[in-house]
Amino acid sequence: MELSTISLPDFVKLGEVIFTKGKDSVSSIMRTSGFYNVTNEAKNTGNTREFSEIDLEEYASNKGESAQSSRAKTQQGYTKIMKKKRVSKDIGISYELINENKYQDVVRKLTSLGKLVGNRMDLDLAHRITFATSTSYTDKDGDTVTTTVGDGLALASTAHTVKGSSTTYRNILANNPRLSKGALEGMERLVVEETVNQFGEKVTDFPFDKLWTTDDPNTVNTAREYLQSTADVEGANSGVKNVYASKYAHVIFPRVATLAGGGKDTTKRFYWGLFSSTGSNANLGIWEESRMKAPKEEDFSTDDTIFGARGGYGIVILNGTFFKISKGNGDA
């Protein structure tokens, strides 16, 4: 295509197509993993949304002959406010790129622009796990992001509280072992013994169906070995059943082991854990899907044609019941 012969309206149409191809190529792993409940927020409904939880007690009570049935107890849980944030980035397509037949350079710029909002959202979503043991972190733009759940503690804690009982629970595996058969059994024990409702009662009605890891090759391969082998991977005899075969869906989060700015963070390479997609109370609200902001004319001073990417979303997590983690670093 000869860009030197294309009009601005046609160039904008072409830019939209290329931008969309770039946007659609974003994997959005965190958004689609089942970790987050995704809602689309309507326009003109404000820039905040309140999330709360209500638990019903777990068990029925005895009923004597002709006696009145007792009423089920409900317990209001914690409340968190989600607030919208907007992200953006602009690029300029120079007059020379358009008029010197550098079509592939234009395509690369617009395709990259199409990925930026989705990539930033995925980074922000992943960083709720990256900084799961902290109550806040400073993001790549220098802003403080509060990451507490409803009880005021970090997402990952050894002493989470509930509203209707003095019971506490933990969702960090003791001694933070790396992924292994023994560690996985320990994580499953954590699920069994430390998953409670707001009354402090043991909850069994949502399964932990996802084994999540970073993209560390050793951890990924270990997870695949356990989940895909037909025989016990540590058994002395071949043909012994592997009880973990297909027990969990393996989800790889490549942006968890990153710094706030998106660079690698090797101190978090061995993070792993389990979560329940059906019991998740992590929420992602979409106010503004990734979109291209199209130019109406060239910049007067530079002759550049400026394109922009825009998006708006919010993130909030109510409690840590659905999520279990090991940092894999051996910390007590």
C-alpha cells in the first residue's frame, strides 16, 4: 500500500484495524484465568462501585415435633470500594513514515499501541499476587496502590479475620516451600482446614480448581509433571496411579514475578498456589475497554499524526478465602 496516496480519514480507518489486531493479540491471562470476576460498568453511574459479601450459616438446626423452625442466620461480611482508574498512551506517526512508504514501521507502531492498555491491565491484575503479602505498593507511575482486603490485612496473611466469629484463618502455606508433591499436599491441607465463612465455619461448597504458578520453567515443568503424568511421579513402580492427574487446571501467570515497573523480579520466581474460580471474590470492573483515540488532523507544529490508546478499570478483592499461596523461598 502506498501510504503517500492515502487520505487522513482512510489512514484513521486503517489505523483502527491495525490497532484492533494488536488489541486482540493480547493474551489477557489474568483477566480470563478465573481468578477475577469481571463486570462491565455502565456509563454515567459514577467512578466507584461497592462490593460486599453476605454469608449464610452452614448447617440446619434440629426441629422438635410441632416446634417452630429456627431462622437461618446471615452475616454481613466485609465491604470494599472499587475505584476506576484510567490509563493511556499516545504515539506519533511522522509525516515521513506516511509519505516515504514505510508501511511496516507504521504497522508496528499501531500494533504495539493496541497492546498497551491490555498489557497494563494484566500487569496491575498480576501485581495483586506479586504484592499479596503487602498492604500497598508503588506502581510504575509512582502512585500508591492499596491492596488490602476487607479485614484491612494483605491478601496473603497468617491471621485473616471474619466478621461473625473470633476465628482467624491463614492462606499462606507454612514455611513457603517450592512446588513438590509434599508441598502440594500441604497446600491442600491448607485448603481443607483454613477455608471458612464469616461465621468461622469450615466451607466445602466451592472447589479449588486452579493450580497457579509463575512462568519459572522448573516450577511450570513440575506442575505439568504432576498434573499430566499417568503414573505416580515419585512412585517406585510404574503403573501406580497419579492422584493429581487432571485434578487441577494449571494457570501460568507470567507477570507475577515482576517489579512494579514490569521488569523481572527473581525473588518471586517460585511463587505458586491454588485458587477457586467459583469461590473467587476478586473483582475487575471495566469502565472503558481498550480503544483507539483517533486524530482529526495532523499536529500543526510537527506534522505528526497522533494516535492514542485509552482504557479504564478498577480492581478490588474482598477476602483471601479463595486464594492460597506459597512464596517458594523457604521463609518461616
